Amino acid sequence: MFDLLLIYLALGVLAGTTAGLLGLGGGAVIVPVLYMVFSAQGVSADLVMHMAIGTSLATIIFTSITSTYTHHQQRAVQWQLVRSLLPAIVLGIVAGSFLADQLNSVTLRVFFGLFELLIAAQMFFTLIPPSQQIKQKQWLYTLAGSVTGVISALLGIGGGSVMVPFLHWSGVNMRKAIATSAACGFPIGLFGALSFILLGQGDNQQQPWSLGYIYLPALLGILLTSIVSARLSARLAHRLPLPLLKKIFAIVLALVGLKMIFG
């Protein structure tokens, strides 16, 4: 059990760092690691991805608060954009949670791996370039928010891997896009976690010490270190060379994606 706690604590540092630096909410790292740890613990193959996703969404609630506060102090969060995106994000995350509950773990795992490869390619090659000409229309934010919510629920991510490229493409400065995406992580984590708690209540294979699809020991271990690391890394995001960090992280995401696809 002590070995597992060390893994969860280390995972918290990694998750908080990715949340603060890149606005990804940490789910891109948390889900694959939890998938491997839960599988080694003997969690049912039918539940392992659902529990990894649910637990990841719960951690995003707290990491997003700390990173958003720090970004807000730097005056980087575009709160008007957050308000425009919020209704669609909530609808998307709830709908996506119900969809995830109907899919098996293998499907979710492969989908996660494919998405990791896509995001890695976007981060490394900048497939979607920024556009200063796009008009900021509500229907576009509604579409982006809904898609972000659904994908976040299916993958257990904070939505930054979708929201940051979209905001940057729509003409938002990269640092402000990261900060605004971090703020969107709170409703994603909150409504996603609540949905996974409710949807997991009726499962007769539920693990001890779990609340629905959320495994509480993993959640606690990750939170103990992720909150501090998220705040520290959010400060560093305004000082470090983000293009280089993006390329390094893209390589890591690609390797993780391949691992998830091929088991």
C-alpha cells in the first residue's frame, strides 16, 4: 500500500505540473498511469478505465482552482470567454459522462490513445495555426464548449488539449489561452466527477474505498502534491520557453498514446 501511495504522490506532482504549465488539467498523464496501477491492483477489466477517468476528473477540480488563481493573479484569464463557454461545457460533460458509462474499457482505452496521438501531433507541429481574423461568435463557443465537454468526459481530461488550440486558433494569445483553459477545468472536473459518482453507484463490481467511479485513496494521494505543484508551475509558465516545453511534452504524449492503444 505504501508503494501505491508513493506512486499517487509522484503522479500528483506530474499532474499539477502539466496543469499549471500547459493548461492540460493533468488528465493526459493521470489516466494512463491510473489505468496501469488499477490494472495491477486487480480492478475489474470492465471498470478500470471508468475508474481512471472518474478519479482523474475529480483531481481536476482542485488542480484547476490553484492554477486558475495563479493565472488570475497574472491577469491572464479571459473571464468573458469562460462565461461564454460555460453552459456548453456543462452540457457536454454531462452528456459525455453518460456516453462513457455505456462504453467498455477497451474502447475507452483505444480512444484515449488515439486522442493522445492527435494532441501530440498538434502540439509538436502546430497543425492548427493561430488566426487573428476569426470573429468571436457565440455559436462557435457553444460548439467548442460542447465538444470539449464530451471529449473531457470520455477521456478524463481537463479540456486543455482541445480548448487551448481552439482559443489560440481564434486569436487568443497562447499564455492567455492556457490560463483561460485552466479556468474551464473547474466546471469540467466538478460536473464530470459528480456524473461519474452517480453513474458508478449501481455497479456491483465497485471497488472498496471508492465513490462511484472515483477511487478515493488515489484521489487523496494525487491531491496532496498536485495542488502545490500546479500553483508553482503556473507561475513558471510565464517565464519558461513554452514552445520547447510543448515539443517535449508532445513526445511524451505520443509514447503514452501508443502504449494505451496497444495495451
